[in-house]
Amino acid sequence: RYLVCLILCLPILPLSFPFLFIFLVCKYKKYFLNKTNTKTDFLNIGLKILKWYGLNARELPWRTTKNPYHIWICEIVLQQTRVEQGKNHYLNFIERFPEVKSLAEANIDEVLLYWKGLGYYSRAINLHSAAQQIMNDFDGNFPNHFEDILKLKGVGKYTAAAVASICFDEKIPAIDGNFYRVLSRIFADDFDISSSKAYQYFYNLAAMIMPEEKPGDFNQAIMDIGSEVCKPKNPNCYICPVKKDCLAFEMGRVQDFPVKSKKVKAQDLKLHYYYIRYRNQFIIKQRDDSFIWKKLYDFPEKIPLDFEKWITHEKTIHHKLTHKNLEIVISEVSLNNKKDFQKFSEENQFLIITYEESHQKSFPKPLENFLKKEFEEL
């Protein structure tokens, strides 16, 4: 019986070989890719990237210095901020706070004011705290080793590696989204970048191609390639210095990398403010550092019962933060009695200001826009 089946199948066996081969390649693609990767000249890839940077590095104001304080400031500014947008903010910030001491001794309100327009104000608060930390723990001298830089408030592994490599030539890859994207495409590596193990995985991969010399230039080269060439969408593969080494390019699968499976669902959050005004003045308060918009100014969130009759209208604003969808209701309370206005402010230790004075305070963007419409679009 088995012999009969075999004889009957013989004519179609040759036709099945191509399909069998395709099945095996798909099923064991990692094996085939890894076999290719073992022949990769890792160091040569790094040298190509370094050579490209020497010819194509972007001219940026912070690249004319190795002052660790300045590099630190620029790295924090560029978190969640485009380079073109961050340039002037960086220059203005270091002009006002040219060294650690001036930043450490500044009032937090002034630091926030100079951060205005960049958003994510917790970065500015951490800068201020870290500057004080440097004054207290490092005698005012910026730490010169990766592990010590990492101890500073608000400094993660990427920033510490960037400062240590650029300023002190420590051979430490500054792993960020650019590294994930560039390396996963070069090696057609489907390691999930949302995994908790992604940092160490790509750190080890980057270390294999990182040349011994000029580690700071290498890290900045990856930053430039990631933003100018190997972009998330519409990458310019044909001008990439390592396109001949790039497996994703060779396979025509550049857009398949990097692989990211986990998506954080945005949380819905409702806020209710009371915009309490008397003529051209209104009441504000400073937020604490326990939740969003740390140390920024906003409006009161509660009012006495007898104030409710003075609510003239309400406005709803929708605003998106990272992982948060905000619905902000602002009730306008127009008071006619100056004593009630002042008493409420004094009892709660709030501030009374005019719109002109509000320019010296830092507000969350949706409230800043609200005030602008209230006073400039009348």
C-alpha cells in the first residue's frame, strides 16, 4: 500500500521542491539571517558610518564645544523636541545660565520661563535639581564618568552615554530610537523594541560596530543618519553610507523594521478649572510636583458655593499629552466685589495677576492659549 502511494506521488515530487524551500526559509528565517550576519564585517560598518559623519555632519551650535554642561543642556532640550525648534531655546538657555552655578542658584520660576515653548516642563525642573546636585555632590564640577553622570536627577542611560562619549571619549553607545531603527534595519533584526530587554540587546549590537576612536562622533553619526537618512517614514536609502551592508534594504523590507508590538493605550483625564476674574485681573496658583505640569501655573480647581452664581460661561478644551487625552472644562467666574476676589486669593495663598504679568509665568499650553484668546482676540 505504501509503495503504491509512493509510486503515485513520484511525478509531482519535483514540482513540490520550490514550495518546500520557500516554506523552510519562512519558517526558519532567523537561522538564515543569522548565518548571513555571522559573515558581516561589524567594524567596517562602524568605520563607514564614522567616515560618513566626517563628511556630512550637521552644523549645530552645540557641536562646536565639548563643554559637558552645554552638551547636557542640549541633550535635555532635544528630548521630545525637533532640532530646528530646539536650537534657539538651547542658545537662549545657556546665554542666561552659562554654567552649572548660575542654573543651580536661579529661581525655579525663571528656569521654567526660559523653558517656555519646549513643553515637558519636568525636564527643566530636573535640570535645576541636577545643577544643585552637581554643586553639592561634585563640588560644582560636572561629573566626567558615565556612572556618575547617570546619578544626576532626570538623566537616563542615553543622555549619560551621549555626554560621556562626546565630552570624555567613553566608548558607550547612546541607545535611543535612532539606534533601534538603524540597527534593526541593517541586520533585518525583528527583536521587539518595546521589550524590556531591547536596550541591552541593541547596546550589545551597537558595541560590536562601534570603533575604538571617536565614540562621540559615532553616536552623533547615528543620530544624524536616523534623522536625515534612515527616517521612520520615507527613508533615503540610496544615500545611506551602509546600504550595501543593510539586510532590510537588500530584502526590500526597510519599512518592516523596527518591530514594535506593544502600544500604550492613552488614558482619558478630565480637569475642571475656574477662571476667576475681577476686571482685568485673575487668580492663578502654582501646581505641585506630584502630577502633570509640575510647578507650572494654572487656575483654581475649587470655588466657594456662593461663587457659583457668578459663573458666566464654560469652555471645553481637548488636549493630548503623551499617553493622556485631556478634557479641560474652564468655568469663567466674573466677580463684581473686589473684597471677595482678594479674600479668596489670600485665604488660599493664590496669586492675583494681569495678563501682562502672566507673561512672566509658565502655564500649560492649553491654558496659555486660553488666556491669549481671552485678551488678544477681544
